[in-house]
Amino acid sequence: MFNFDITKGRSGISALLASLAIVISGATFSGAVLAQPSGATVSSTAEAAAAAAPVAPAAAELHAAKPAASESTDNPYGIEALWKGSDAVAKTVLLLLLIMSVGSWYVIIVKLLEQSKIGRQAKKTTSSFWTAGSVQQGAENLESSSPFRFIAEAGIEATKKHDGLLQHVGFNDWVTLSIQRAIERIQSRLQGGLAFLATVGSTAPFVGLFGTVWGIYHALTAIGVAGQASIDKVAGPVGEALIMTAIGLAVAVPAVLGYNWLVRRNKGVLDDVRAFGSDLHSVILASASKA
């Protein structure tokens, strides 16, 4: 019952080994078949990469040749943005500072030209007035707008109107008063506009400071509304405040420097005018004594 036939056992083992060989061969063949599409895909990918390789440099060159997109150069916190985004109070401050600046430069330029003209007329007076035969002829040789002619005519008029109640005043004193009044009128004319420069120089920084305070107020309001002190909430108002301060200083500094410069030049011009008046007074008195 339990006898084992070795011949049959060997035949069964052989059959089993043959079956295993067939299975292994089939698996190998299937693996080869399945591996072929993958290899084809890799080959196709390699070919596509090789074909696209020359295109990549061309695309890079095209990108390099194409002009870069222009970056925005507008300053969101500049003067233009300040004007567009400011309220009525800030715009009023800016307009006031603009008027101060334009007025200051106008006064500086006009007074400078006027002083230069008087300097030229002073040189002409030396060569044309004192070489004349009389005071009347000397005055006629001067320009009609010359302050020296105005003083000479005042002295001549004083000699002709020394009558009536004016006779109670000494001739010397009367001529002196007439010439001195003419010099004072010229001095008043030379000082015209300097008060404006002094006012601008002393008030422009405070006007700009008012704009600064107003900008800081807006910054604090933006922080309170937003609930946080983010830079985008305070950059605009703080920038507005700093610009107001800078504009106020830019208006005040030229006004102060121009005022001091013109006052110094006026002193030189008035020295020439006073010297002319003193010499004219002496000439008039000498001519009257001879007459």
C-alpha cells in the first residue's frame, strides 16, 4: 500500500521540471515584449529632447532680443501724487508756498536789475554831470529815470521856490531839506519789495510745518482706521509731511539769502546817491552865493 515506484517518481519530477522551464521561458519572453515599448518611449523622449535642444537657445536668444518690459518709474509718493491725493488744506498750503516762491524770485530779479541800472547811471553821472556848465545843463545830460537827475531837479526846484513863508527858513537849510527828501524817496524805492522777502523768509518754514503737521494727522488717522501701523497706510501721509517741510525750506532759504544780499547792495547804491546829494548841495550853495 505504501510502496513507492521510483520510476514513476522520476517521470513526475521530470515533467514538473519541464513545466517550470516552460513557465520561466514564457515569463522571460513576456518581459522582453513588455520591455520593448518602454525602451521605445525612452528612445522617443531622447529623440524629442534632442530635437528640442536647438530650439531652447533660439528661444533664449529671442527672449534676450525682446526689449524688457518697461518698469514703472512713477513715484507714488512724489509731488504729483501729493497734489492728486491731497485734500483742500494741503493744496492750499502748496499754492501759498508757490506764490511765496514766485514772488520772492520776482523781487530778487527785479531789484537786482534795478540796482545794476543805478550803478551804471552813477558812472555816467560822474562823466556827464560834473563836466556841465551849470546844474541845469548837468541834469539835462542825465537819463530821465536816473535817481541822480531826480536829486538834481529837486535841488534846482528848491532854489526857485524859496519864497513866501519858506523865506523864514534859511536858504542853506531849505536846499538841504529838499535834497534830503529826494534821497529818502529814492531810498524808499530801493527798499520796495524787501519787506516781502523778509516776510517770506520768516513765515515760509512755518507754513511748510503746518503742512507737515497736517500730513502726520492724516497718517495717524490712517493708522486708526486700519487698526495697524502698516507701511502702506502711513507712507503716503508721512511722505506728504516730509515734502511739505522740504518745500517750506526751499522757499524760505532763497528769500532770506536774497534779502541779505539786496540790503547789502542797497547800501552801496545809497552811498553813491548820498555822496552825489552832498556834492550837489555844495555846488548849489556856491552858485547861489555867486549870484
